[in-house]
Amino acid sequence: MDYDEEKMDDAVLVLLWRNAFGEAVGDMRVWRAWKGMPWEATDCLYEKGLIADPKSKAKSVALTEEGLRAAEDAFRRLFQS
């Protein structure tokens, strides 16, 4: 499947930025980001019925059938030429 890798990289970078927090390291400020998704975002997707309940100890979450279709549609809309 062909897609715009630059747009995908930008989308991942935006997600990292959305999770970013600053911390002091010596006399510098370093910005770090959690590698997972923001809880607010996964909670919202759950409320919309697109994923299973994200509140578990599992490191993954199941997409619903509707969520799978919505994800594929968004991918095509955002990243394919």
C-alpha cells in the first residue's frame, strides 16, 4: 500500500508532542513524551465505540469493527495521495 511517509511521520510527531512534558536536566530543559497514546484520546475513542475499554493492564487495545473501518478511512484520507 502506497502512502505519504512524511505525513505519517508528522502524525506520529504530533502525537508525541501532544504527550510532551518538560523536565529539568542540569541547567537545561528537556522535553520528553510518553510512547503510548494520551489517555484522553483513548478514552474518547472508547466513548465513540471505536476501541475496547482501554483501562486494563494490557499493552494493547482491540479495535471494534467500526473502529477498524474508521481507521482505514482516516488512513486513506490523511496519508494516501
